[in-house]
Amino acid sequence: MRTVRLSQLSVNAEAEVQDLAGPPQFRNRLFSLGITPRSRLVLVRRMPLGGPLEIEVRGTRLAIRRHDADRVWVSVVG
């Protein structure tokens, strides 16, 4: 498996969360959204002009800022 930042993931790629970097407040916010280690997610689309990324995790679609996506390390599945 190849590990990359969530912001580097290709559209429609499925990945498993490996690590969340950053302060405890940031990690707790992602935990509350369902983004936890070993959870699976799919990058649905990238908004233009450096906008947020749309991801699907645990059956819910979320928007995450690219800056925050840089702190989420994932392993590409398949």
C-alpha cells in the first residue's frame, strides 16, 4: 500500500486513514466527523481554485479544506 496525504489522493480513489497530524483540537474535530484511523473514505471531487475537497466517509459526504487534508495521511486501497 502507498501512503499519501489526503490532499494528494486522486478523484474516486478509495483510501484508509493511517494517521492524523496536528494539534489535539484538530484531531478531535476530525474524529467527531468520523475521520478516524482505519476508517475508509473516497475522494469524491476537488473544488476549483484551491477550494475544499469533497470526501465520503462512513456514508456521509463532507467538505474538508485542502490545508486540513494535508494533515491526513491515507493508504490507497486497491
